Amino acid sequence: MKILFAASEAYPLVKTGGLGDVIHALPRALHQQGVDVRIILPAYRLVLEQISNLRIAGWLQVQGAGRLHEIRILETTDQRLGVPLLLVDAPNLFDRPGSPYLHPDGYNWHDNAERFSVFSRAVAQVASSTGMLDWKPDVVHAHDWQTGLLPAFLKLIPDAPASVYTIHNLSYSGIFSHEEFAQLHLPGEWWSADALEFFGNFSMLKGGIIFADKVTTVSPTYAREIQTPGFGYGFDGVLRSHDHKLRGILNGIDQEIWNPATDPHLPHHYSLKYHYLAGKRNNKKALLKQLGVELKDEQLHTPLLGFIGRLVEQKGVDLLLQIIPHILDNHDVRLVILGSGEKHFENALRELAALYPQRLLLTLGYSEELAHRIEAGADLFLMPSRFEPCGLNQMYSLRYGTPPLVHQVGGLADTVVDATQENLKNNTATGFVFYEPSTGAMLHAIERALDLYKKPASWHKLMRTAMAQDFGWNKSANEYIRLYEEVGK
Ligand code: ADP
Ligand code: GLC
């Protein structure tokens, strides 16, 4: 079976969040199961800078916003990806500094509609001909709004491959104006409520929902939630009417990259079988030292709470901001935070960090290494997301023996088992769950966690059950394979 993954990110070449992690680990897992997978990405400057052995596979002419683009399709194999990589090289759209979506000053590129519709059109053409690559996929697997138009473009091409479309986050839905729709020369009949039109604008993500042969999202609970008004961002009706082709498949984690026994970012290695308590203690000491807090061994018992994530409303940063003074004023704990995002959240955190020196340890920015060290060095991992399609950090925490504390939504509900008396007794508890997005509920869960932390035998059992969970990709990769078999010709 031949599958082409089309996305806007793939770790380690380009990543802004969990999408990048998935477009690394899932293709790898499929490859290990014998699937012939390739990945196609835009040729961002950042990606081109990291790759040396590029080959030109061919040229295409692709319609943009009122102009045609001459595009090169590049091919390479990069050890770090583990599967062949194709790039859509349109220098005037992608050879730019900064993130895939944003100008270095932080605003969206003004021509994102053109950038990602050109990418999608080019992928549709490459995937539908045997001429250029001598390889034609059975299924094109498109991801998130940036490739929402791809299943739609495929429907315009005779003998095109089937398509699967995965929604990683419904709140980013690629919404653009009628003027942009017209400039992009999209078929006029697509301006309809049954196609791309969305409350007076158009949505690229909606194209994926309507035109793909199958639609998936990244956890079973999120698949149900997005069919309700509270989580549907206006798409709940469309999703309900396409529910026959919608499925929730839980993301996995890359257990090689996120493995405390071999993680190159960690100063001390450990595993369930190998000194996990000493390993975590030593990592905690090293992490605190790195963040400017030097402690003696006997001072290390103070719980260290961790948070890593994009600083946006989704992640419950407002809840976190409200509870920080309360927990730091009332409990002997420290909190380590790594994140970047909306400026008002960054500023609010900065002000709090100044009020609690040596106790609120804040790093604003992006650091893969520090993320790994926090997963290993913290005692409790906070994930109070207001919604969470899947979430990967809670699964990383489980594997690193850092029980996660989560709001019961989306993938968090599907992966963390609350430390109730009963669940502790029957060895199923892996973390702490709170059931409504309020500061009261979150504080109550934190206090439950801090109480349990004072009982080392129970806490260590919780850690061990967490570390014993298997969230590798195998099971979910098999579910995707079954889905490809259903739609592939
Ligand atoms: P989302 O995709 O919504 O951001 P996920 O939990 O699925 O959430 O994935 C987030 C990924 O991005 C994880 O690998 C996490 O470690 C990483 N990440 C988020 N923010 C940062 C940061 N500031 N520094 C390093 N890694 C980060
Ligand atoms: C999105 C979601 C996150 C999910 C990730 C990978 O960014 O916000 O919950 O884990 O995609 O699917």
C-alpha cells in the first residue's frame, strides 16, 4: 500500500506543536508495518537549510491568487525522517524567514490562503500522475486546515487517489474571504453551504470534511465532542451530517524520542526497571539548577509542578494564571513553566514570575531540550486545557513517571485515569482528573495530588502505573491501515 502524507509540519524539520510530532511518528510506524509512505511538505527556507541531497523530481505550473506559479517538486531521503520526503518548492511563497504561518513580527502571512492552496493544488497534481515520481499513492492523507483543499482538488482529477483527512485542531479552520476565494480561481460551485462556504467566508478545513473519503480526528472523545455546539466551532452540524465517515483514532507517542532510558537531553537516565526514583530525583535537581535554584538533596522533597505548551486559551492558561498565586501562597511547591504564545499571557506570567522568584521558574520561548528535561524533572504535570483534540504532553509525562493533572476533555479524557481511592487500589490510576474548567475544580485536583504526594508508597505506585502505560503508535497505525484499506483503490 502506498500512502502520501501531506502536511505543513514534520518533526524535526519544522514543528510548532503536536502536528509536527505526529507527521514524524505516524509515517515511521506505518513504514515499520510495511506501508510505503512518503511525506510532502512546503519547501520552507528553514527546511531547505537543513537538507543537502535534494533531487529535482519535476516541474509544475500551479494556479495561485491571480497568477500562475512555476513550481519544482524536490525529492530527498533524510535519515531523521526515516521515510522519503518530497517538497513543493515555490520560492515566492515559502522561501521566507520565520515560522510556517507567521511573519517574524508575529502576524499571519497576508497570503496564507494562496500559500496553502498552491501547496494543496500541487500535491493533488503530484499524487494523481505516475509520470513525475514513478510512484502513485493509493491514498493521500491530508492534515489540518493547510491541506483542507487537497481532498477537494483531488475530486476534480480523474483517477486521483482516495483521501483521508485528519483534523488535529478544529479551532484553526483556515477561514478566508470571498475575495480570496475568487482570486484563487476555485470552482464557483464550491461557494455553497454544502461545500466551502462558511458563514459568509470560506473554510479550507471544511473542504477536507466535505470532500475527503474518510475524516478522522485524533481521539475518540474529541470525535464526539466536535459534533456538539460547545466544541464544534460552527462545524458541528457539518460534522454530524458526515458522521458516517468520521472516526476518532488516538495519537500515539514516539517511544524512541520520548524514552527516559535513552533520552539524549536528560542528564540522568532511568526507566521503570532501572532506578526510576533516583533518576527522577537527579533530573529534578539538575533541572532546578539549570533554572537557577541550587538545592541540597534533603531539600528536594518540595513538589515541582510542570507546564509546557503554547500560551493560548486552548491550553487553559487563564486557569493556570488564576491559580498560581493561590498554590504558591498556600503550599510549599515550585512551578516550572515553558511556553510561548499570546503576548498578554506571556506578560501576565512574567509579572507573576517576578513576584515569586525561585519558586515560579518561567522560560518564555521554545526549547525541545528543556521540554524533555521538564518532563523528567517535574513531579506533577499540569494540563488544564479547555479543549484538547489529543494532547501529547500528558502521554510524555506518563512515560516519564510524572503523573499528569488534566481537565477531562478530548484526548486527555482518553489517556489519564484519575487517582480515586478505587483506581489506586486496583492499580489503574495514572494521574489526576478534574471535570469542569474552573479554578475551584483545578485547585481541588491539585490539592488531592499534593496530599497523595505526601504518601510515598501510594505516589510511587501511581508513578509506576503511569510509566507502565503503552501509548506507542502500533495500535493506532493499524487502525489507519484498516482505514486506508477501506478507501484505497
Ligand atoms: P498542541 O499540538 O496543541 O500544541 P500537543 O500536546 O499535541 O499540543 O503537542 C505539543 C508539542 O509541542 C509537544 O511535543 C510539546 O513538548 C511541544 N511544545 C509546545 N510548546 C513548547 C515549547 N515552548 N518548547 C518546546 N516544546 C514545546
Ligand atoms: C493539535 C492539538 C493537539 C494534538 C495535536 C496532534 O495541535 O491541539 O491536541 O495532540 O494536534 O494531533
